Amino acid sequence: MHDILIVLAGGASSRMKNSKDSELGDDLAIQANTRTKSLISLDSTGRPVMDYLLFNAKKAGYKNIYIVIGENDTLIKVLYGDKSNGNMFHGLIINYAIQYIPQFREKPFGTADALSQAILQYPELRVKTYTVCNSDNLYSVNALEKLRHSKHKNALVSYDRDVLQFSIERIARFALVYIDENGFLKDIIEKPSIEDTELYKDKLGKLRISMNIFKFDGNLFTDYVENCPINEIRNEKELPTALLNMVKDNPKSVHAIPISEHVPDLTSKEDIAILKEYIAKYYSNMIWN
């Protein structure tokens, strides 16, 4: 059972910076426009959503944490330790990998590039099993545990779309996970038409989506993430692309773990108040040990 969690926190946060929320206070508005999303203060003590993700990770049994950050991200080292690796935070070992931006780009090169750079900086990951996830989603202990305990070498969490507490318009933009009758990933369908959605229901009649939390066996996945092609629409190297290339070459290699629960998300400024309220409700008494 693995204990490695890789958290992708080096993105440009463009949607957060470009969004508007007139009810957001001045301090939070400044943070939303200048900080990585996962480091925006969300509680009375000024701690960010990253704290709560790490708290859930520890409760789920993870110990070795690799956080992929931008090369100019200094605040995260104030919060979780200033060494490149081996920082201790509530019993977790915090290591940083830097997602460098290529000279020909202004923004990071995507999630597959982030993971690839982490593997380059920590070569032991090439043959390790690990969970990898976004930094701006508050994944539950349940989801994190299910990936750790899965008997399958590669897996993803497939969320029941009907349970997600987002607007209809927002949910409609999520890609659907297409799963075979035995629970293995066949495809990820972006922007399916309303008519076609019926084709992708699972054996329970549920539409499933991915919220970008995966378990990978480095022995198999490393080559695919290192050689991930660029998405022509978004001009980035994305983990789902590498994942689907692996599935194409290795059918039934990725198991989809069904979960019916909401995933708090920090995409735009209007999400900040929602997540603050969620944290106040469910994390009022955090006991790390």
C-alpha cells in the first residue's frame, strides 16, 4: 500500500484571476489575484485549503508528500517548510518539485508536464506507486483512502455527477468517464452532447466524471507522462491525455472507483466564500494526531 501523494500546485490560476466577485473583501481579492489558489486564506487563522487537503491525506494514511510548485512560489515554503525536501509538517514529509516554464511559454505547460518534472527531479518516482491530485480541490479522506487501498495498480475516482453541488452549467462542462461493465476506464469524453450522454452511463445508470485524482504505477505510467503530446485546443500537456494513451495501449489497466460525494472546488472567486463556509462547518475541530 503506497504512502506517496503528489499535489499539483504550480498552475497559473488564470480562471481565478480573471473571475469577478463584488462581495469579496479587499484582502481576499488581492490574494485571489496574486496567490496560487491553494494558498488563499480560508479560515480565521489565515490557513489555506492546502492545509485541509494535507489533513485529509494524513487521515487517509499518506506520509510522503510531493508538492509541485512554480519556481517563484515562496509563500508555500513559509507555510510548509523552507527546505527543498524533507520538511516535517504535522508528521507529513513535505518535498517540493519545481514546475519550470519553458522559454517559449508564459504559463506552465499543464498537469502532465508538472508530474513529468516532479519525476525528473525525484527519479525514484519512476518506479513508485503514488496518488496525484490537484491542489485546489478538497478531496475527502474517503476518496484518498480508496485509492490507497485499491488492489489495482492504476485507478481513478469516478464521481457521481448527480451528487456534485455545482451549477448545471458548470457540471455540463465536466468531461464524462466512460467505464466498461467490469469497472475499467475506456475513455474520457469531453463536452458530450446532451443526446450522447445516455451512451456513457455506467452499469448503475450513473454518469461519472473525473475530478483529476488518480493512482499510478510509475513502472507503467512514467513513459506515457514523459511523452505526453500537447492538447491542440488548450496547448498544454494534460494528465488525462497521458492516461488515455496508456489505456489505449493497455486495456483494462485503469480501474474506476465509484464515489457519490461532493468535491469542494476553488476555481473562481465566487468559490472562496462557499469553501470558507464548508471548512467552517466540517473542519471546526481539526486534530492532526
